[in-house]
Amino acid sequence: MRLLTSTLFALIIAGAVGLGLTYFALTRGAAFGALTIGSWTAWPKTGTADADPYARASIARTGQLPVALGDGVSFTAKNDDTGKPLDGRCDVVLSGVTPAARFWTLSLYNNDGELIANSVDRYGFSSQEILRRADGSFEITVSPRANSGNWLPTGGIDHYTLVLRLYDTAVGVATKAGREVPMPAIETRTCPEDPTRSKP
């Protein structure tokens, strides 16, 4: 009887740990074959028949269709270039250029994968509407406060994710993980003072 109870207890613990690790993998994007360039990460095989089981389970859970590898690749960023999580209360600036692509879009999502409501109904930019400098580079301000030029409102939420989708590009097909291609830099410029921080 004691052996049966111990065995049953061990099976329950093993099942709970297994389910917990699986849930963690699905919610934190722990798919295999990641391509990381700076603060940006993509999983090129997610939209192919070679997608790993975790990627397939994540797609089934969220219901979001990935960009097929033949069409392009989707990069996400949850932190700036220093590793600081993207905070919707701060002014974050994306600057530089993107890899060669026929078309690209940049969108902003909350942690649940939903577009963020804002007063101007602006949820992203595309390569056709972005304002550029003379050399072809651009600068996008992601901020809760209105800015001139390319402004993407955050609605003041705590954390968000940027998604850069590149269409008709060689990135992810001909690019290896260790090879650098130009990706927009992400810099947190200004942040409101944390009210919980004690003053001297």
C-alpha cells in the first residue's frame, strides 16, 4: 500500500512538472531554431512543415497564423538593446534600416498578442508610409505621448512587444544565426520616475 501511494504521488508530481514546463514553453515562445539579431528574434521554421512540436502547439493555442517561410519572416522584440523590457510609459526609439525586403510592417502588441487600443487608431507602420531620412534610414518613436514624425502610441501599458514582418526577403532562408544583417536599433530614451523608488 505504501509503495502504491509513493508511486501515485511521484506520477502526480511528474505530471504537474511536465505540464508546467510545457505551458512555460508555449507561453514564452520557446520554439527551436531561433534566429536572433540584436534585440530581435524570429523562428523561420515556424511557418513550415519542419516546425517543431512546441511551435505547432503554440500556434494551436494562440490561433495566430505565422508568416510562411516562402513569404517572409516575422521578428519580435520584447526588450531594448540593453536588455530592458519595453515599457509603454517610456519613450522608446527605433532607428536605422531593415534588411532588404519587398515590403515590411511594424506592429505593437500587448502581452496577450492583441493590438493596443489608442486614441488615434494607429497600430503600426509599413515600409510604404514611413517617413525616411535622405539616406533611407528612419526613426520611429514608440511612446504614450504624441511626437512629430513617425509616432507609434503605446497607450501607456506596462509592457509590449514589437513585431517586424519582412515579406519577400532572404533573411531566415539564406541568413545563418551568426550572420549579422541590419536591424533597427531599439533605445529607451526617457522614462517617468518610478513612484515606488525611494527619494534620498
